[in-house]
Amino acid sequence: MSRAKPIKVLLAKPGLDGHDQGAKVVARALMDAGMEVIYTGLRQTPEAVARIAQQEDVDVIALSSMAGSHLPFCEKLKALLEQAGLSDKLWVIGGNLPKQDHDRLHGLGFKGIFPSSSRLADIVNFIEAHAS
Amino acid sequence: MNDRLDPAARRVVNESGIEIQPLYTQEDVERSGGFGFIGEPGAYPFVRGIHPLMYRHRPYTMRQYTGFGNPEDTNKRFKYLIANGQTGLNVAFDLPTQCGLDSDDTLAQGEVGRVGMAVDTLRDFEIAFADIDLERITVSLTINGAAPQLIAMYLAMAEKRGYDVRKLRGTAQNDILKEFIGRGTWIYPVDPSVKLVGDTIEYCAQQAPKYSPVSVCGYHIRESGADPAQEMAYAFCIAKAYADEAIARGLDVDEFAGRLSFNFNVFGNIFEQVAKFRAGRGLWAKIVKEHFGARKPESGWLRMIAGGGGGGLTFEQPEVNIVRGAYYALIAALAGAQTTALCCYDEAYTIPTEYAQRISLRTMQLLLEEMGLADTVDPLGGSWYVETLTNQMRQRMEQVMAEVDAEGGIKKLVAEGEIQARVSAQAYRMQRAIESGEFRKVGVNCYRVEQTEELQVQMHPYNEDDARRQIAGLNDTRATREASRVGSALRAVREAARDGSNVMPAVVEAVKAYATVGEITQHLVEVYGRYREPVRF
């Protein structure tokens, strides 16, 4: 890989959802693949995610959502990330994401969508291929 | 002998780390500790069951986890399940309620009524349980961070309907230590959180002695990555911490231990699971008798809901989850659970439909009605394999508990995020083992199908209007309640928290005055502060 620095990923748990097993498993997989991971812990607001992403100058903004509130959260987050000048970063989301919502998530700017049952290797490969 | 059977036999180790032999004989039981610890059902140490006749006397209660939208919607689903033969209720609350927020809080936006029923005030409980006979149908509340408020609401609602609270049965989950490990609906820091559990135990022991104020959960620790022996060992460490809290305020162990209940998972290897439950029953009885000095045998009963199994179900080929669920129900029945419930086949996708709930209910019913699971107590008892494994599982659990004690105790390890880090490391190893094919999951890493047909799953619709209706009801309650009574009740809650006395009497008064879940939380937060998660993984 030609990157001088490792890919820096913000991995956030949006909203009130407390299911963090998946996020932590993905965090470990990204670290094992040589990435730097900032994991936020639970209960992040859209404002907090945008602020940390900007402060930490991350390459990738990743969300893990298991409790169904991904669309309203991502709508708010999109506006905040754009305001913060983070439109060029790679936005990805994983979790319990019904197929019927994938088009809307793509439309909001989430390039990678990883519903339950996604493989760790696929997540890692996608981020390596698309992070700028 | 093993070599003679099959020199090329692969080494088989169960999830709890115990090596499994191709054949067991009486010698294996003797080597593992013998039959000495097993005893008879209904007698100490209760390995074979807490009652002499078990399901002959009373079959397991069937208690599907249910709740969504508004109290009106949930009341309808409750009635549907009861009409279909369900014998208990297990209530799911939405995340704002679980996190102690009102439905109109900005942090609740988009989450009201989504993963469970929204509750703001006593009025919501009055609607949710309308027309349900609370003596015939016992109710389990899956609530943790906001447990003081919701226990208070349940008691107040029952009292208003004319039930004698001193005879009222029911359960609250109210296991906050496991919320820090998995599930995540904590509110206050670890110490005041455990103090509140102590308050509910003390209050119920005095005011509602048939009510089970705590259901200690290995379940979610297992879902977060723990192996079956750790699941039970960590739960016992947590139960000991609550018992210590109750004893520290002067309660006798026999005043409350009989009302502690437990919640465990059922996915995994059938024999390992059944041995886990039998071993756990013996170990908990031993702890309560030898460590806490209980004199009443029933203080050491491991009364439990064994069910769920969500962590074992798959997103792939969801209809196969119906079959997995049948085996999980079999495990719960063979294990002698007091109560069972099953995650539904569509639950990896959505809130289950009525149809999916009915399949789960029928699964549990047919074991009792057609398959003979209610006929004989502890049907696997005496199996050389299961008895050996029961001894070995107990030894593994004791070892895990000793390690926790040696490292400073469960409260400290949870506050530091150490248990969380340990189970998440295991979850990662398991995910890697599934992806490499080393740990087999049917439909996931073997026997896969390309899903060309539409999946047989119907998504639960989320109605945006639910939140608006809920907030309108909340505003209506706020406008019609007696404001000065609410204000003084809330001040009393804060004062009780400040002077370290039991907050429950004040919380009950506040709830009766129609104070909201969020208002009570806010007054407790002013004293206790909020938990700051040690972010470790």
C-alpha cells in the first residue's frame, strides 16, 4: 500500500442503541488490518460525530446502528458533515439496515453499506479501496 | 479407548473450553467429581431442579418479549399473545424509556416507540395493562437504568386497580451491572447504579415481598461474546454484588434471596447448555448457603428464564431459525427453566410479526403437549456424559468466579471496562472462527444458498405518527396533573438521593403524582451524575 500514514477511522455508535458487540468486533478487525481506529462508545449525537470527525481529521466516518433509527440520524449527520467540510471523506454504515433503506442511505452519501451478516474482510477491503 | 475408536479423531472442545470425549462411562463421572453433588430434585443443591415434580406440578411459563409503539399498540399485542395461550408477559420498552428520557427529549427523536413501547408516566402503564388479569398473567419488565421508576409504576398501577401489592407477583430485569457489559442502557455511574438496585431489593422485600425486583442476566453477557461458563459465572458474581448491597443495609439473606431471579441464554451445544443450567443450579445454591449463610432452602433456588437465543440465530436463511428455535426451546425444557421465551425467526431483521410470535409460542407449547417434556423431571439426569459435563461446567464457573474475585471483584472490573474488553475480544475471535469456517454455522459458512427468492420476512412498520401521539398524550398528562404535588414529590426524590436513604418511597409517590420517567431521572442525575463509559474494546 502506498499510503504514508495508516487510514484513520472514526467508528461511532449513533443514538441510544446499546448494541456495541458488532462495532467493537469491526474496530478490532480494522486495527488488525493496520488502520487507526477512534471508537466513540455509545450514545453519540450527530453533532458529536461531526465534531470528533473534524477534530481528529479522520479519513473514514463509520457508523454502527442496530436499533432502527439510522435514517433520521444519517439525515441530520449528512448536513453537519457537509457543513464541516467532510463531504470528501468516506462515509460507511453497518448494522441492522433493511434492504429497503439502502438506496436512501446511498443517496445520503454513505458509500459503503454493511448489513448484518457482512464479512469483516469485505468491510476492510472496501475501506482500503475507497478511503482517500 | 479413544484411539481404538478412531485414531484420527479430531479434538473436540466445547465453547467453555472443556474437551469432549467420543464416549462417556461411569468412570468419567467419578473422575469429574462423582454423583455426590447432584442430589434429588427439590432438595439441596437442586442440580436436578428446584421443585420435586417440576413440570408435572407447573409447566414453564411462556413469556415472549413484546412491545412497540404506543401503550395502546402493545396492549393489543399482549391480548393477541394471551389469546394464543401465552402465560406471562415480557415487556419491551423503547430506548428513550430505557435510558430515562421522556418522549419529547431531543435525544429521543427518531427513537420513540421504535424498539419497544414508549412510557412516560403512570398513565401509559394504565393503558398498556388494561383488561389484563395481573394475578393470572405475571408481568416481566425488561427495564434496567430506569427500573426504579417502572417498578414504582407497576406497583402503583396494580394498587390503583385494586390488587394487594403484598401479594403481587412479577419481575423487573433491573440488572444494571450487565448493562455496562452489554446492552448499554445505563444512566448513572456504577456505584449509585448498584445502590439503586439495593433500594429496589430493600423496598420490595418490605412492601411487595412476592415481587422479584431483579433478574440477573447472564443472557446479554453471552450475547456480547462470553462463553457459556463465563455467562453463568459473571452473572453469579453480579448477583453476589447485589446481595452484598442488600446485606450491607441490614437485610437478612433469607429476606430477599428467594426473590432474586435469573435470565440465561440457550444457544449453542445442547449438552453443554443443559449441563450449564444443572451446574449453575448447584453452584448458586451452594453460594447462597455457604457464602451467605442462608437457612431457607428456597433462598438458593436458581429461578430462571432460559430462552432467547438471539446470538445463535442467523440473518442468512432466516426460516431455518424456526428449527434452531425448536432446539433452543428443547434445551430450556431439558434444563428445567421456570420460564422460557424464544427469539423469533425474523428477529435478526425486525420486530417480530404476530405470525412469527405465534410460531415461537407453538414451538414451546408442542414440547409440553406433544413431546413429553413435562412428564419427567430432569430427563437427562444420570447420563454419564451430562453428569460429567455438569461437574466440569461447575468447576469452570468456580474458576472464573475465583479469577474475578482475585482481580478485585466484578464492580471494579466492570467500572474499568475490563470484562467488556474480555468478552469483546472473544466475540472477535468467534467472528473470525465463523468467517474462516473453523466454527460451523449452517447457512453462513456452509450450506449457503444464493438468496434469489424474496426473503420470507415481513418488516415491522415504524409509524412516525406514534411519536407525535405519544408526545401529545404526555403533554395532556402534564397539563392535567397537580403541578405542586409533582414538584414536591420530585424534590423528595432528590433529597432521598442526596441523603443516601432509599429513594423508592419517594419515587413511588412521584410516579403516583404522574411525574415522568425523565423528570425523575433528571432529579437523580443531579445527585448521582451520569456514567462515563470507559471506551475499551
